[in-house]
Amino acid sequence: MKNTDNPSEKIIIALDGMDKNNVFNLLEKIPEIIWVKVGLELFVNEGPDVLSILKEKGKKIFLDLKFHDIPSTVARACFAASQTGAELISLHTCSGTKAIKMANEAAHEGAAKVNLKPPKLLGITILTSWTPESLANDLLINQSIDQRVTHLAEIASKSGLGGCVCSPKEVQFLREIYPDNFELVTPGIRSPDSEINDQSRVSDASEALKMGASKLVIGRAITKSNDPAYMFKSFCDKVVI
């Protein structure tokens, strides 16, 4: 194990629960931030213009809108999203193989139209809020979470996606299957003394990286801290490869 040259590359700051002014204040406090995640809340509140502003500030973007619809709609959404300059874009793997393949092709076409490098599409496996009990009771899925995640990750890989999103609990066995260029992006990262909130399958940052995570999505542990810059640095100090 060795320290990564730039630990900030491993951390994606989730801008959930923030407005544009909050975001810009955070970036002023922590100029070392490289990656940000724009999810449904910020995107709906501020619109796509916030992506342009973040790109102007030199940030890399994980556009986490979790597209899930019929194949043609998912493909058109990814075509448009790929023109924003986002480096990573999420969609639900359970949209199905046809939708995923169409989306991947559309993302390449959309990026080429505006002379951008195509984004990596990431397949959402099982959200970190799900538990084995809720999966069985709400969706009548009798597979274990590990089995379900394995199946969905395989669909993502075979459909040509650049990686998937999974909880830290599934990273180790997925990394044993897939090479490093298949991104395993993990939300649900907490410091040892923090609350888990509405996520169930969580882990410490250093543990997730040791298990094979490519990047860590960290939100409230930093953004809601009394000292976000200190918390960001403390997470960077844990980043090893």
C-alpha cells in the first residue's frame, strides 16, 4: 500500500442538500476539492447551469441523476447529459441491458457532438439505503444483497459501462472480479463517530479503499461539519492505494 499522489482525486464531495451559494462557499473554503457530485436535489433546485459553473471552476463532475426509464428515454437523457462535461454519469442498472447499451452509445454520440471526451457511465446496483429485509419485503426479491449486486454489476460490465456504484460492503468481492479500470464508486462513507442517517450499508474511508473502491462519495460528514476544510483533510489523510 502507498499514498496516492493526489488523495483529493479519490474523494467525490456530494453536494446534496445545498444550493448554489452553499456550494460556492464550500469550494472557496476547500479549493483542493477536485470531484463533486451533483445529485437530484441540486440539479432540480439550480438547473443545468450549475454544471457549467462548476466546470468553469475546474471541477470534475459526477452527475448522479440515476436515470431509470424505458430505453429510448434513458438514451436521450444520457445523450444530453454527456454534453455537460460531466466525467461520470449514473443510471440504474436495473433499467436493463437494452437501455444500458443504448445509453452508453448515446453518451458517446452526445459528447462527440460537442467535441468532449465521453463520460463514463456508472450502473447503480443496490442503493445504500436498502437492507436485506426491505429488499425482500418491499420488492419480493429473495436474493441476498450480495447476489443482487453481483448480478447487476455483471450486467453493467457486459453492457460496456465504465463501472458501477455499490456500497462499501460489496466492494471487495466485486474488485476480485473486475480490474481497476472498472470504476467501483462507493457512497455510504462515514467517519467512525458519525451518524449513518438514511444509509444502511456504510463503511470507513480507509477500509473501503483497501477493499478496492475507486472513489469515495462523501457528503454530510464534510459538508455539514463545523470545520469542512479540516474534515476534508482528515479524509484525504486516510486515502491510500
